Amino acid sequence: MIIEDYISSGIIESYVLGLADAQEIAELEQFRSIYPEIQAAIDSFEASLETVALSNAIAPAADTKDKLFLALELQDEFINKTNTIEPDATDVKEEAKVVSMPLKPIPAKSAKMFQYVAAASIILFVLSAALNVYFFSKYKSATKQIVALLNQKNALYTDNQTIQAKYLELNSSLQLMSDTNIIKVAMKGIPGKEGDLATVFWDNKTKDVYLLPNKLPKAPEGKQYQLWALVNGKPIDAGVLEDCNGVCKLKNTQKADVFAITLEKKGGSPTPDLSQLYVLGKVSS
């Protein structure tokens, strides 16, 4: 587990604000005893809440205390006047005794209540902001997951398109090989290149030429394989081998006694470099 990622996930804020579920609380209680960084993060967030609350506390007006005591004095005066009213002797046989209940003045530190109320409002504001941060973090996490799923879907779609293209090429190659008009010419490696192999599929009806590079070394930078059709010993350009999967279509060739492949400069050459001859094969009559 990466401690920094765990701390930045929002679990610390949820825990301190009382929003974490039982599983998250149990997990964090275990981790805080193992990793000092987690305990430090908890202490830091709690301290930041207290600092914000106290720094934004609003003190009551200077005359608030005097107004409170004036109100209490007026209340005592009213009660005392009420106690001095004499009852009518004809209506009552015995004078009622009124006991004045002295009111204790509010302690001086009670005036700080207003500060605490103001501080409480600030704390609520901070909690609201923390909740916003928490839920925004969850929103960002969910957004990232959605983007990841969309990327995965696009990748799967691309892979599926590639597989379909390869399937179509393979199906086309199989149909080509099973065509009765196709002449198959296996071109084997010359001495020193016995491991090389390529196959020409020559349509005897349309004269189209297809090449399957079964086993040819990768062409060096700036080089390209070129197919030649030899008629009465004279080489005729049959096309260069481009990047393709499976069977590659080259130039239409009317006649050929032998097919051969040489390595030429990129783009092809008007005449073959026989020192770079790789494979050749005779056309069966």
C-alpha cells in the first residue's frame, strides 16, 4: 500500500468528520497504529479545523454585557414593586407573603457564548467545505473509472477490427490457394540462404501475382524486397514487397519461367542485383 495515496484518498477527512463507515474506521484505526504518517495526517486535519474555527470567531459587541445586566436589574425592580402592593383587608384575612427570588447574575464567562456560537457556525462552514471536497474527490475517482472503461472499450473495439481484418485476409488467402486457376511456385533459398522461403501464387487466367513471404529476413533500413519474373532468362519487374499481412498482391505478369526475389533499394530497381538474390523457384508447366 502507498501511504501517500491512502492519505490523499479522502479517508482521513471522512474519519475526522464522522462520515466513514464501519469498515473504513476499522481499517484506519489499524493503519494509524502502524503508520505514523496516517496519525500525523489525522492530527493535522483536526488542528486545521480548530485553527480555522478560532481564527474566524466573531466577538460580541462591547456593550452586550452591560445590556444583559441592565435587563436583569429592570426585572428585579419590577418584582420588588409588585411585592409592595398591599392587599384589600376585606378580601383576605391574612396578608400574603411574597418571597422575592433573587436572580443570580450571569457569570462573566457566559458572554463568551456568543463567541462559541460564532465559532460553531464557522465549524459548520468548514465541515460543509470538507464534505464538498470529499464528494468532489469521489466524483473525480468515478470519472477516472468511466474514462478508463471507455478507453478499454475502444481498445477492445480496435482489437476486434484488427482480428476481423486478419480473418478476411486469411479467408481470401485460403480461397486463393484453393482456386484451380492458381499456379503455386515455391521459391527456396539459394546456397547460403537455405532457411529462406517465399511462395508465389500466379493466376493463370487473370495473370495476377500474389506473394506470400513465408520466411524472409526483415529488410534493412532503406531496402526492399523485389520480385522478378524471368522469361527466357530476361528479368521482368513483378513489383516490390510492401508492408502487408499474409498474401501481398504484386504486379500483373503475363509470362514467367522462373520467379526470384532480390533485395534492392527502397522503391525497387529496373534491373536485379544478383549479388542480393535470396530465393527463386521454377514455374511448373
